[in-house]
Amino acid sequence: MSMKIPKGEMPFLDHLEELRWRILKSLAALLVGTAIGFVVVQNFEVLELLKQPIAPYLPDNKLHVTGPTDAFFVTLQLAFVIGLILGAPVIITQVWGFLQPALYEHERRHIAPFMVAGLGLFIAGVLMAYLWVLPVAMKFLITRFQADYLEFIITATAYFGFVIRLLLAFGIMFEVPVLVVLLSVLGLVGPKTFARWRPYALVVASILAAMLTPPDVASMLGLMFPVVFLYEVGILVSRLVWRSRNREKA
């Protein structure tokens, strides 16, 4: 029978000291990543790339700014998102290093791969939002409600803020199977419970999809269906993990 690592019994103040240093290292990774992201945004036409979904609907192919600081803050927002992605491996490593001593051997063996998979799922969600949802949303929102008495004046702040929120929403929602598996590995919620919660998960996914996506059916379904599918994948994997966990206990 596996036992806890002695380090998990370190004094409370030592835990706080370790937590403080790991938080500082994570913040340092985020700041370095944001600085790199700032350079990337300015030199590799990231703004131009993110503008592509709305470009066909801009008469002069330009987004407007209404203040002298708008362009700077848009660049800073995008740099922060890039910094979050670049710093994610270090942040995940620090979180894992803090939690690992308090976990059993079988918990460490199951959790580690899914913490790495979480980063891949986040990127997959972001790519899906950019490649499919954004073009569909822009076409619906602009062409569907276009009229002779309306003139769209789309600002860079409003558009890129919308894009960032949508990309982050998809990235975060794609973490559902990781959350399901982690709760199962830790023994907090079993796969049978997740299966019973399936109807509620569908309702929650529908509500979140309606709140986080543009007001069109394609975008809402584009988020809801993948989340429901990933929830089912999470249940399937959690069953495998639960069986392995029970065998090791036996």
C-alpha cells in the first residue's frame, strides 16, 4: 500500500514559504511571457492575423481607435494572453511541485499527464474559436443586421476585446475533461456521479454557451457540443482511472 511522502508533513509555515516562492516564480514566468508577447505582437503582425475574421466587412480594411492609448492597451491585452500561454508550462510545473508531495503514488501517476493535456486542450479551444466560430460570428452579426440607415464604426478596442474574451472562453471550457478526471483521481467525485449529473451538465453547457458566445445559433452550438462531448470523454477516462485506482487499493 502506497504511503504519503514525508515532505507532505512539513510544518504549516514551511508550506506557506514554499507556496510564496512558487507564486513568485509563476508571476515571473507570466511577466517574462508577457514581455515576449509584447514583442511578438508588435513585430509579427498578430493584430493583423486576429483582424482577418472581420476584414471582409471593413470598408477601408481598418479598425478605428478613439483615444491615444487604445492601440497600446490592445497590444498589452494580447501580449498578456500570449504571456499566459508561454508561461503556462512553468505555472503548471509550480502547481504540480506544490501538490505532488501531498498525493499518493497512483494519484501522481494519473494527474501528471492530464495537467499537460490541459494545455493542449486550451490551445485546441482557442484554435477552434479563431478558425470557425469567429468567422461565423462576424458574418452573422454584421451582414444579418446590416441596414442602409446603419453604419458600423468598429473600434479596435471593442473588436479585440471581444476576440480575446471569446478565445479565452473556448480555451477554458475545453478544460472540462481535465477537471472531471482530476476530481475522479482525487476520489472526490466518482464516474457514476458524473454520469448522473449528465442532464445538469447539458443545461449548464447550454447556458454558458449562450452567455459566452455571440447571439447566433452556430456559435452557441459550436461551444456547447464540444463541451458536452469532452464531458463524456472525461467520464470515460474517469471510469478507467477509477478502476485502476480500486485495483491498486485492493
